[in-house]
Amino acid sequence: MLQTVSLAELARRFTSDLSHLEQVAAVYPCRISSYYAGLITAPHDPIWRQCVPSVEELDDTVQLPDPLDEERLSPVPGLIHRYPDRAVLLVSNRCATYCRFCMRKRKVGCSGGETDLPAAYAYIAATPQLRDIILSGGEPLMLPDDELHQILSTLRRIPHVEIIRIGSRIPVTDPSRITPALCRMLAEHHPLYLNTHFNHPQELTPESARACSLLASAGIQLGNQTVLLKGVNDDSLTMQKLLTGLLRLRVRPYYLHQMDLVRGTAHFRTSLEQGRQLISSLRGRVSGMAIPHFVIDLPGGRGKVPVLPDTLQRDGVVWLVQTSSGEWVRYADPV
């Protein structure tokens, strides 16, 4: 049973007045697991910034709620088909903790917009080029074991589905959810991959290490997708500690994401140049295995693009980024 803390409980713990944040939570829901709240050491530390609402979320009215055009790319409700050979299946709109930088702030924790699972299964079965399905949300591991088993079993019965991936922050926000029973069930559905989401060294706890060890020992390949967040992990030393710590947990750093252009998240965004310099600062200081791909998920549903010298050009105050199709797209840094 997930245990959570309220803003009122946090206010008492840190002798702070957080009543003004209720107006933010009314627009963008707030949920913080008791475990994750226990990692906070002081107001506005890197854990606090990731999970406690900020009035800055309501100041951001320029960016779009769905800049990646996920709704347009959904042939049926809850299935996003952006790339030819893979699709994202949204199996939950709840999380153990609602991250304040979430790319799906418009959906997670909100009512409506539920996935039509039968229609999604039918679409996948009728689309033979789909060989890779990613379970996302929300948080897939918020589902009970039997529901998750049913979803995985249904997908495994579709002959052309070769790989299933799960995107989960549960090892970070509620690691006790990772049980031997869950891992035994997941191991029935190999090849299975899980990308988790550590953003700061404070999240590398004995509890999260145990959760990752259980998953890895069940044969589940673990990767990590970090988001570059202002005031959380936007310095070289913090990133070095995070990435090398992940390898100790048997988690391979996979992506470092430039912050998406999602409404309500502008206060987290760093400049693209800062991200490039941060990645450069890691080379020679940490193992090559610890260095993730620095990527931009381009607006308009154009997909993820690695930030490399031959895919990036300056054009005055904006950048030109080359997509996998060869198209050059204008991309603006935060003002």
C-alpha cells in the first residue's frame, strides 16, 4: 500500500507555510510518496524541487501542454505511434510521486483520457511493423501484479512484438514495490527491458539499490533516463556522482534529456549549450559506459535527436537541429 505525505505534513516538518502551493496542486496534481519525501534534507533541495509544487509552474503560460504532439500521434486513445517500429502504451495515469517537470503534466494524476486497451491491442496486432512496445504512463508499476501480467501476456501473444520495455520511476520513488514476486512475474516475459529515472545522487539509496538488484537478478536489462534540471543536476560533479553511482546499481545510463518544452516546467530548463558543456566535462572523468546520450525530444512529434556536432548549428539566437530524416528544425533556448 503506497504511503504518501501531504503539503501540510511537509509544512509541519520543515516549519514552512506551504498553503499557497495548494493553488498549484489544483492545476497540476501533487502526490509525494512517504519514502521519497524522506529523502528531502531541506526546503528547495534537489529532491524537494522535483516533487514539491512551485508557483513558478503557473507563471509558465507560453509553452504548450503537449509539445511532442502525442495526442495527434495516438491512433487510439492511450497508444502513441511516433516511430515506425515502436509505440508507447500508456497503461496508467498515476505515479507514486508526481514529478513537477513531467512531460505529461496535462494527464498524469488527472481524470479523463483513459487508454482504450482493447483498441490498442487490436491496433498493435494489425500493425506488423510494431516490434517494440514501451509501457509508460503515469507509472506502469502502480498496477497490481496480476493486471500487469495480463497486459504483458496479451502483448506477448502478438507474434511480431519482439521487445517490451517498461518506463518506471518506482525504483526511485517507491522501491519497496519491487518485490521478488513482481520480478518473478516480469521474468516470464523476456526479453524485457526497464528504463528507470534517477536524476540526483541523493536518490541512490540502499532501498533503491536493492530494488535494482532484484530486477537485474531477474534478467531484466536496466537503463536510466535522466532529465537535465536547473537547480537539481546541472553541474558536472553532481552528474558524475549520479552516473557512476548508477553503474554500481547495475543500471546503464541511457539518455540525458534536454528539458521538454512542456507548459509548467520552464523554471527547470537549462540552455542547450550548458547541456553540451556538461556532457563534454564528463569525457575523460568517468567511464564511457557512464556517459549517456544527450538528446532533445523535438517539438511537433519529430522524435529524439542526439546532440552531436553534425546535428546542431547556430542560427542567430536559435539552434537548427537535424532530425533522423534529414530535416533541419528550429529549436529555441529558454529566454
